[in-house]
Amino acid sequence: TQPNKCSHACGVIPSNIEKCYCPKGMQLDSTNNHLCVPCQDWFYGQDCKYESTCNRVNTKVLNRVNGLCTCYLNWTSTDCSQDFNECTVNACNTTISSCLNSWGSFECRCNVGYENVNRQTCE
């Protein structure tokens, strides 16, 4: 018997030819059909045949196996396209300011008599 040339798994197709298979999140290298390589950016799944719908600007990591998006801080939803409203988690001291949500951030608007220190704190 010949040693297995495939980097991951192999099988024999009906014409009695060895064929290599890769796990999800990988595909056969275009120059070496025995070597499995990770999917290119924004592709995932079996043989990397699915293109991600993740928002490419707001996504920190794409899971190349199942296509799940991990969003950067302040972004949410399955495709990382929805701004997280920081004002819903008491981001500002509401006794001396009001919270204004913005794309990917927020700002505390200080009441009269208070000064904005860094857009997120009033003193």
C-alpha cells in the first residue's frame, strides 16, 4: 500500500483514483491538491464555497467553519451591521447628562453647569 499523500483525509473515487478531502473551513490548495489550506478571507464552510454576509468593516473574526461573525465592540447582529446602543446600558450619568447614541459609539451631553471631559464623562 502507498502512504496517504493527503494532508487531512483521503478516499478513493469510482475510477480508483485517490482524492483528498479537507475539513470545513479549509480547501485543497490550488497548486497542490494533496494539501488543505484555510479558506480565503470572507469564505467559509465545506471547500470554502460560501461567502460570508458579515459586515467586513465591523467584523473582528469570521468563523471559517460555520460562517458566524464575531463583531468589534459596539456592533451587534448576526452580520455585525447593527450599532449597539450604548445608551441602553447606562453609559452616562443621567443625573448630570443625557446619552446620545451614534454609529459605533456614544456621547454624554452634559447638563448646564457641567463640563464634558472626554465625550463620555461630565464633571
